[in-house]
Amino acid sequence: MTDVRAADVSIIAAEGDLIEPIAAAEPWAINWAAVAAGAFANAALTLLLLAFGAGMGFSAISPWSGSGVSMTTFSIGTGVWLIVMAMLASTVGGYLAGRLRTRWSAVHTDEVFFRDTAHGFMSWACAAVLSAAVLGTAATAIVSGATAGLTQRNANDGGPAAIYVDELFRPAAGAPAANQATADPATRAEVSRLLAKSFRDKVDLTAADRSYLSQVVAARTGLSQADADKRVNDVLTQAKSDLDKARSAAAKLALWLTAALFAGALAASLAAIEGGQLRDRPYGAV
């Protein structure tokens, strides 16, 4: 009896030795090398198509650092190009991720379909993260919106409110030179800070600040107090209009980018399925 049990144990051990190498040789469910290849191809094509779109006039983001979202009206053509760009790059990346992955044996067809979809989606996700890291300045401008772009300080041009300060202190036409006093840098900086705070907080100037600003404008430009009040109102109204346009452009850009990301994820997943099926197809099969 003991010999029989020992024989059974030896047979089971021998079977285990045969089965274990086969299980160990089974490849992982996800092939990270294929995913990385697809992701890098996706990111590279995205940059290439982005540069091409900028050259064709489809760029909606200013290329200058710290400029934020462009103040030009966001066109539908730009949004369509973002979607087309995402689909083209994601299709190539997803196809490579599916075509280059390791072949799975003894796996159900539905599981192969799911894994190919996952390869395409993961290649798109990695490419999206990589592209966001490379285009960090653009992503920051999109997330922070147009307000951040207007409130950033630039020492070379006097800040985002400099153009409005110039309009406020423009000398009155026909006013005697004796009634005009050039605005000194300290005064201009003070007014710039008042306007920048109003832009950043999205609130109107207080009555006291508005009255003070009108008095400073009247003293520096030779305008009457009534004309100075009118100029201040006109400049502040124009500034609000420009800010609203910038916010609208930023919101539209964010929506178009969301649609482009969804389209890219779908394209990458479908392309990976196609690539995986071609990978598993027997040689010479139609």
C-alpha cells in the first residue's frame, strides 16, 4: 500500500514539473513594450500634427511662454483639427500597440478582444500623459483659463493691464501742455495693480477706487473730471469685454480638447483590435 501511494505521489510530482514550466511561459496579459511603442508613436505624431496645424493657422494657443490662451476668436476649424489630429495619432499608436504585442495561447477569443482593447487604451493614456508633460505650459494655460493669462506680470511690457493703463493716461487732444503731467512709473504701477486685482478677482472696482482713478486720469491727461470719468468707464468696459472673450475662448478650447481626447481613446482602442487580429491571423490567410 505504501509503495502504491509513493508511486501516486511521484506521478503527481512529475505532472507538476511538466505543467509548471508551461504556466510560467504564458505571457502577461499586457505587453508594456508594445504599449510604450504605441504611446511614443502617438505622442510624436501629435507633436508633428500640432506643428503642422500651427503652420496652417489652426493654432489656438499662443506659442509665447506665459501668454495664455490667444485672444483671437476660437474657430470651429481649430476644434475639428484637434479631433482629426487626435484620431490620426491615436490610430497609429493603437495599431502599433495591438500589432506588436505578444501572441497569447489558450486564451478565449473574447479575452483576446478585451486585451487588445486594453492595449490600445493604455497606449492612448500613456501618450496623453506624455503629451501633457511635454506641453506643460499649454496645459497650464488651458486649466487656469484666460484670467490667469491676463493677470500674469511681465516686466518687459508692464503687465497684462499695460494696454489699458496706456489708454487711461493718453493725453487729451487739444489740451494745453501745461494741464498735462506725464504719469510717473509709480502711478502707472499703482493703476496696473488696481486693474490686475479687478481682473483676477472678477469684480468691479470699488466706488472709492474708481473715483480715485478718475481723479488721477484727469490730473495726468488734462481732461475735465466728467471726461475723465467717461474715459475710465469706457476703458473698464472694454477690459471686461476682452476678458469675457478670453474666458469664452478658453471654455471652447477645453470642450474641443475633451472631445478630441474621447475620439483619440476610441480610435486607439479600435485600431489596437485591428492590429491584434492581424497579428494572430495565420500567414497567408485572407
